[in-house]
Amino acid sequence: MKKVWSNLLNVVIAVTSAAVAYYLTGKGFSHFKGPAELKNWQPRSVAGVTVDSPGEFQAAPLDFGEAKKLIDKSDNFKNENRGFEIEVLRTTYVPNVQLNIDGAVNGMVSSVGALEGVSNLQHTSSAINVSGKPGLRVSMKGDRTLDGKSGQIFVEALLLLDGRTLYQIETDYDSSNPHGAEYSDRALKSVKLN
């Protein structure tokens, strides 16, 4: 039974990560349109974390389909700007589910790599500790051609485990944003669990 739960969880985490990656880099994101400079940065508390962002977060519910039976509760919030986005997802799983953070990374990478026009996707991950909790910092970079425009997309994320809860804090930007790496670094380095 434990192995079945573990296999199901890998599916849940892959679905969770795929949904977040799709939401961040899907059709709603204004790729290659050049961003405005973001100036209103301040710490904001959302979904159990505090993160610096250039504006308020809005609820952005996700549909987990069949995987929902393994989820106790989930909150997803997004701060969306032209050319730069931050998303915070907190998912608490039902008891007896073995969390697998590597499964979350694999789901994110597979999802971003499968997006329309994405090629040559590369990723790295490294162990981190935020507010005393273990996690991974994930960086993805790939070429993308969309709507006749070409450039690169970047997804930077923190995945943190706290008991049965997985936190995913992600940023997304493209090569038209000269401040994207700076904004992403600022947001992710500011993260604290509440």
C-alpha cells in the first residue's frame, strides 16, 4: 500500500507542478512584449509565506482533477505584470502520502519543456533551506518561439517541504525583460515561511 501511495504522490506532484508551470508560461503570459519597470516592491504575506513582490497577489485556483483526492487543501496566488510573474502555491496532502520533491522538479521541467514553441530547455536544482525547512531551488532556461517572436524563457522556483505541505514559489520572465533575473532573485531570496 505504501508503494501505491508513493506512486500516486509522484503523479500528484507532477500534476501540481505541471499545472503551475502551465499557468505561469501558458497563453496568459505576455511573452516578448517588453515589461514596464516594476517599482512598488514590498513584503506581502500569501498562502503561508512572505515574499517581496511589486504588487498584490490575486487568487488563481488550480484544477487537480483526479489527483484532488490526495490533496487536503491547496491555495494558489499570482502577482502578474507585463513580462514578469510570481506565483505562490501551497498544497497540503492527506495523511500517509510520502512527499517526493524530486517528483515536483521533474513535473515542472516536463511541463515547461512541453509548452508550445519551447526547445533546448536546460535546468539545474540545488538544495536550500528556508525558515529551517528543506527544499530545492530550480532554474530553467529554454528557447521559445511564440506568435512569430523568438527569445528565451526563464522559470525560477523554490520548492519547500514543511510536514505534509509543499510550497512552490515561482517566477517567470523572458528575454525581453532586462530586469527579469534581478526581479526573480529579489523575490526568491526574500521568501520566508510564516
